[in-house]
Amino acid sequence: MNEKRKLLVKRLGRVEYGEALAIQKITELAVKEGREPDTLLLLEHPHTLTVGRRGDSAGILMSSDLLAARGVTVFETNRGGKVTYHGFGQIVGYPIISLSPDREDVHAFVRDLEEVLMRTLADYQINAFRIAGFTGVHTAHGKVAAIGVHIARWITTHGFALNVNTDLSFFNLIIACDGEQVTSMQDLLGHEVDMREVEDRIASHFAEVFDMSVVEFSQAVV
């Protein structure tokens, strides 16, 4: 019987977006060269708007001066998708894994990420689902998780953002998800949710869906 591939889970705490990009690049090279196993970075960003390959500044509804006054930074990225918001109370997951040799299918990878998040939400009795033609995870009350990935030489970067205890008013700064309403776990459940517990469930379900064995390394970044 083949041994399962290892999944290194790193909890990074709250990390500025530019720093997280640098961590992704370092990890991507380490995974590509076989110096580290497949890795899942779990973290939280301060207020940030990111513009993906399909987006542009027209999706941002506030001037750069007003954004700066509210402590919101803007980054253009090479991930898929348009404009999205990252901020406190949101769990961001960056899977940096090799899809070779048996998972070389971009669409299947995105569907698998959606499956991880839907299983996580089901643990909290939240009915989440896909919508044909759209990426991400949805509920009857709006989109709860966004996905935008980049794949080079079958090594993945970027990933997903799950609204847990997110201040949803910040989504008013952008045209999010083609105008679809957004929601959060807190909004759906009516109470704040333990972020660490959600991270545990994400890591567990990621290992299930991708048939891996979890090795955890906690490293809080201040």
C-alpha cells in the first residue's frame, strides 16, 4: 500500500499581505525542489484588497486616499479571479502543493478546494454549495468563501478565503463576486466562531480530500 503524501500545516497568525506573498514564494520553491512537503499556510490578513488577473481598479469603489485613511492596502496579484477583500476574522488558506503526477487538472483542484470548505461548513450545520459557472462556496444568504489560485509547473499558490467572523461592511469597498451578496459564518450562525477550531477542521478536511497525512507546524507571526 502506498504511503500517503505528507501535508505540512503552518499556522502563521496575522500576516501583512506582502509578507505572505514572500512566504509563498519561498515555500513554492522549497516544495518544487522537494526540500519541504506539500504545505498549507493558514493565516489572517489585515485589511487588504487584492486584484486578480480578471480584475481591474474599476472594481474598487473608494479612492486610494480614502482607502489609506481606513488602513486598507491594495495589491495586484497573479491569482485567478477579480477583486476581493481580506481582513480580520477571515481565514486565508494558501495550499502550496504539487499536483503532479496524478492531480494535473486545474478545474478539479478548484473543485477540491470547494469541497474542503463545504465539508468544513457542514461541521457547523451550514448548508453550502457550488453554483455552476462561478468559483467559490455559496449559501442561501450569499457567498461565504472566495477562491483564486495560481499554478506554475503544477505547483499551486494563492488559494481561498473563508469569512468566519469577518466585518462584511468592508466588502462595500469593492464590486465583490460579480455583485453577489457576501456572508460569514458568524452572520449565518448568529454568534462568533472560534478561528482556531475552524483552522483545525480545514486542515483535517484538506487532508481527507487530497488523501494526505497532516504534519502540523505552528508558527505565529507577529
